[in-house]
Amino acid sequence: MSNIELKAKLLATAKYLSIIETILATVGTVSIIKVIVISYIYMNNHFEKDIFSLTTKKNLFDKYLALLTAQKEDFLVNIETIFDGILILTDSQVINIQDGILVNNTGEKKFTDKFLDKILSVSKSYSDSQMLREILNYV
């Protein structure tokens, strides 16, 4: 791996660290499956600002899951980087993993990002197995 590639990987890992921390600061606990999907989509800015607008009357979260089809290769490559971020946070004891659920060890639960909070609240309507089925269906 070249020096430039290494720097790019470190930068991506740092961004995912921040997103994962933000997710856990927002909800306190979340499954690994949902963290992988939501952090990838959120990092790559694939959500439009009007995703939850009153005029659509329909949750467009499924549409954005479907976008993973076109981003399959990038998504699969980034899963490793997301896991690197999870491992760093686990090793530093910022988070804990219990039965596939990431837990915020800091005890801090704060409202950090209104948009992310809405995404996370919609994802609660998906069970982990349903979310995994959707991902496997699209990727």
C-alpha cells in the first residue's frame, strides 16, 4: 500500500469513527448491521434533505438502501474500514459490543444531528434480520 493510499485509508477510518460515535451519542445502542449501513450511506451523503418531507408521505429509506446496488464495490470495500473504526472504538473502550449490539460506554446520549436522528428512528422499524435481508437483496 502506497503512502497516499495509507493516508486515504486513515482519513476514511477517522471519518467513520466520528460517524459511529455520533450514531451512538444519538441513540445509545445500535446493531452492528445498522451501523455499517447507516454510516456508509451517511458518509457518502446519499440522503437528500427532503427524505422525510411531509410532501412525500413515504419513507424513502428503502430507495437509499436500493442505491447500494450501484455502489456495491465501494460499499464492500468500506465495510472493512467501518469495522476498523468499530475495533478502534472498542479497544479504546468508548464502545462495547454485546451480542452484535454496539453500546456507548460513555453514557452520553445527546442530540447531535437532527437528520441522523431521523434516519436512525426510521431504521428502528427494521429488525436486524430484515435489514440484512434488504442489504443482501441489493448488494
